[in-house]
Amino acid sequence: MKILYSCLSKSWGGMEMVTVTSIKQLLERDINVELICTAESRIHIEANNIGAIIYPVKAPGYIHPVTTMKTASIIKSGKYNIIHTHASKDLWLLVPALKLIRSKVPLILTKHVGSFIKKTDRMHTWLYNRLDYALAISSVIKKNLLETTALDDEKIILHYNGVDTNKFDPQKFDRSIIRDEFNIKENEILIGMIARFSEGKGHEEFLSAANELNRYCNNLKFIIVGEASRGEDEYEKKIKSLAGKYNLQNLIFSGFRSDIPKILTAMDIFVFPSHAEAFGVALIEAMAMEKPSVSTSSDGILDICIDDQTGFLFEKQNSKDLACKIKLLVDSAELRLQFGKAARQRVIENFDSEELVNDLVNFYKGIIKHK
């Protein structure tokens, strides 16, 4: 089996991380996977680090004759069984390239982000008609595909993102390591979120809730893990300025961390306040680490969190409701333990990456068999 992946994004977020992780998992199964990506992008660097064969191109955005011809040449010489893109914008490159060489190789799209734009015009219909299947990472994304494209229901398959439950295993880590690093006492409750600094991730609500909780509790610490992506530096400054306005002296900005399982081990409560998340990889990672969560009651989060069982859901952008739900967990160590155990079990049963990759490989085999 030989597969060509594509992801021409210049950013580094969930979609890009999932792409690289998927390639790594397939390579570990001795499946030949190669990648088309934007030259010198973060995904280019990360894919190179895992030893993938890479074809860097200049991302055209829309149909570009030179890049299309180069891509057509890559596809023709590669003799791939399947082409799998993780960015819908890449269809503007892949479909013309496939048409140019009259290739019938199966084309799959994993849809990570919803769209507010109707894509049923003549040109978009031409692009989406070339797809054999679209994989939706959550129910809300499947619904979005049905509403905004000409794809039929039978062409859209629900396929969640996953987490490595062996890597994200609470039994493997000492919670005191990170707590000692940031001088967090054992009797202090650490409440954290993990997200890049980007509009809509819910940093404002997190800070407002922290400010509210500090009025009632004197044993809390808060941590925000993440960095600004390309072009988002001003938003990071805005959030840090807001933290200063609230005088949150018990708040830690850790910056980017590569040791996420250790960071999660140190936390007592995980907060996922994103306004509109297609899925929520950070959330399932926290749940795999047996962390009780408080998450926004919307979109892809509803596929993950079971309210009052694995965590609490709160009303979107309602910082008072967020603070109220966090306090319920602050006040009950027993509830934190109960939710945490249920959260990990839910991840094992529904979002274990090993099982999801096995499903993906079988899906590929089925497509190849019937072509």
C-alpha cells in the first residue's frame, strides 16, 4: 500500500498535528506514506523529523499551472493507491493535477474545520465530485459537509481523531515534577487549559472565571499552556494584558511545552473553553490522563464529553457558568476522581488512536480492493 498525504497549511494546530501523527502511525505499520506540504512550513519540519518522504511545494491557494503540473508529475511517478488530503483547500491543487494526467486514484478528504461558505457552486461541485470519500472528525463536521457541499451522506464517514492512551497514561508520570517546577504546593488545586493563542479559544473566559474563583478560594493556581501561532502575537499580548488587569498573581503562562502528559499529570482540573471546536484533541488528551474537565457545550465537544459523568459542560462564552462548574470540582476531590476515571474509560472505548488507525487502514484496504 502506498499513500500520498497532503496538507498545505502554513500554521501549526490540531489539523497539522493530526496529519503528522497519522503519517507516523502508518509508517510504524510499514505502510508507505509520502507527503505534499508547503515548503519550510512547520508541518514540513515535523514530517521531516519522523522520516517521511516529503514533496515541498509553494502553496498556491487556488489553481496554479506550475504547481499543478509539479503535483501531477509527483502523482504520476508515485503510483499511489490512495491520495488522502487533510485540508479541503488542497483540492484546488489535487483535483486539477489528477484531471491533468487522467488519474483515477481514489481521493479522500479528512475535514477538520467547518465552513460557513456554501460550496455548491459549479467549481466547488467539480472539486467535491472527484472525492471518493470525506472523513468527518465529528458529528458537527459531518453535518457541515452535508449542508455546505454537494456530497451525499454515503460519501461522508465519521472518523474521530484519537489519542495514544499508552503515551497519555496517568500511571506513567509523577505529578510533582511539574508542580515543583512552578512552585505549586500539594494542597493547591491546579486548573489549566492548553491552547494556542488564537481568537475563539476561550482565554478571556478562562481568565474571567479565574478572577471570579479567586474571590472564594485561596488555594488555587491557574496555568495556560501554549504559544501564539503565525500572525497571532497581538492576541497573546491582549490576553496577558487582561491577566494583568485582573491581577492574577496565581496564574502561570508556561508557553509552548512538548511534555504535555507531564503537564496534564500536574493538573487537578482541565478547562476547555473554546467557542467553536470541531473536535478537541487537547480535551481527549486530558481525559486520557484521568482529568475531570469543564468544557464548552457546543460543536465537536458534544461528541467527547458526557455532562455530569466525564466532566461538566458550560454555556458558551459564559464565564460565570464556567466559574460555577469549576467550583463544583474544586469543592469535591471525590467528584474529581470519579469524573477522571470515567473520562479515561470513555477515551479508551471511543478515541484510542491504535484502534482508530486500525480502522483507517482497513478503510484504505477496502477502497483499494474495490477499485
